[in-house]
Amino acid sequence: MEKLREWVVASDCRTIAMESTGIYWQPVYELLETCFDEEIHLLVVNARHMKNVPGKKTDIRDAEWIAALLRAGLLKSSFIPDKEFRELRHLTRYRKKVISDITSQKNRIDKFLQSSGFRLSMFLSDIFFGVSGRNIMRHLCAYGSIDRKAMDTCLKTQTRNRIDEILISVNGNLSVHQREFLNMMLVYLEQIERHKKLVESAIEVEIEKHSQALSLLCSIPGIDVTAASAIIAEIGTDLSAFPTAEHLCSWAGLSPGNNESAGKRKSTHIGKGNNYLKSMLCEIAWVICGKRKLYLSGWYWRIKQRKGSKRATVALARKLLSIIYTMLKTGQLYDEDCFEQRRKQCEQKRTSRMVHELTRLGFRVEPIV
């Protein structure tokens, strides 16, 4: 690797193209991006855009083909954010994996409890984060069973009103081995939860560098600091690489595909794109659709009536990304009033169109006083 860098510097090679194969391009990219005081043009190109002739594919011929396309100016570089955003991306993506590990461990504990005769999840909404659920599991680790008196001590708030039902669901008895095994799983769960807080604190330190963009995104209903951090880590704050919002949506995989042959339109499914950004925007869309007073929520329900919930969610995610693009470009906060003005304009146009249609059919329309 270091010899490659020395050869690039010695040859004064300031334009380099490489194939984006898995993660193998990343160490090469990070090694070369600091050459010539960062005055070097690195292109990471999608392999689908520069396929060689089948049957004649070797690594050396691929390199020669990439060099020929680069000299001809036929290569289009993929979007690679700056190093600070790539480092923030490591944290936000890792946080998502840690949350997945926590969910898996919770399901594992719930399955073990059900196999031992304890079905707490039937009556407690969250047997792990809730105070009542944690108290019951600690008591089971200590004694192996629980009676009404101990249950009354463990339960908090409104769950005490269902103590009889909960007692029916915890009529099992844990052996010494089962108690030790449950304690081991609970300790591991608490370790992962502490590790998650450590990752989130690191994200908070990094995201403070982009407080302006963070405040812009947090002004959108349904977006909190966690979601805004994930979005900023994926697209950055400088969107000059994307000429329009449509280009950004296409890169994220939220635009319908074109597949037409012989006058027939085939599948128009969305592309792969950036799955981390796409999934986060879809989660935000699910949050927004539950807020019925918002313009975006009303827009979602209108699309859902015609296209279904899944397509409406993807459509709303695309609309959100277009709004985010405009906000980061202009530096303006989200304003619900502008959508209200847009809604009134659409209603006026619809009224004028209907009056014109009735007049054309010979009816006379008069306003109701």
C-alpha cells in the first residue's frame, strides 16, 4: 500500500479511478486522498457502469479497461462524502447494528422465559425496559418463582390493576441452572445497553460539528436528533455533488426505475441505493403518517388510497428527501404554513376546474351566500 502511494507521488499521477468492489477500495481511497496536499482527483466507479467483454476478464485487463475509459472521460464517480462524515457514518451505522443485537437478545430472553412457563410479554408491553418487567426478572433470578406478595412489590403504576392476569402467566418454576442462565443473559443485555449509550455519546460529540444542519433537519416533524444524525452521516451537508433533488433521490434508491423494451413497460421497482438512508427515511415516514394534522400526513393518506401503504411510504420518504435537499441548500427551516398555502391554491384550482366543467355542460354555478 505504501509503495503504491510512493509510486503515485513519484509519477505525479493526480487522477485515479478504481472499481467499487465491496469494501476493498476503502483503504486505497483513504491512503491516496491525502496525496499532493489533497489536490488529487479520485474516482470510485460502479462496476455496472464499466463492464468489460465477457470471457476476457482478468484483473490486469480490467485495470487497462478502466484506464482507457478514464482517458476517454467516460467514467462517472460515485458519491463519496468527506472523511469527517465517513467517520460519523461508522458510528451511526454501528449504532443500528447494536440496536439489532439488543433486539435479538431481548427476543432470546423472552423465548427462554416462555419455554420455562413465564409469558410476561402477553401482559407487559416491554418486559425489558419497563421497571415492572425488570423487577420480575430480577426476582426470578434470585428465587426461581414469584408469588402474589412479591408480584405486588415488583409491579409499578397501572400494571398493578392486572396482577391477577399476570400471576396466571408466571406460574412456572426455574431450576438453579435456569436461574443462572437467565442471569447471564440479563447481564449481557445490560452490557449491550451500556455499550449503546457509549456509541450514542460519541455520535453526540461528532454531530455537534454540524449543529446548523442538525437544527434544520430537527425542525421537520418526525425527525429527532438520532434520525437527523443518521441522515447527515449518509449525505453530508455539502450537496453540490447532486445537481437536483431528483439526483439525490435516485442515488438513495427512492426513484422508480425505467425498464421499457419494444414499447412495453416492465418492472419499475426502485433501485438498491443507500439502504441505511432509505430505511431511516421510511421509518420517519411511518411516524409522520400517524400525525393526521400535518400536510405530509394528509398527502400520505391520499397516496395510500390509490397505491397502497408500502408505495405510499416510499413516496413519502422520497418527498422527505427532496425537502431535506432544499432545506440544506437554502438554509431555511421547515415551515408547515407554506404547505397550507399550497393546499389552498390546489383547492382554488380544483374549484375553478369544476366550475368550468359544469359551465361547459350548460349548468350555471352561483356561490352560496
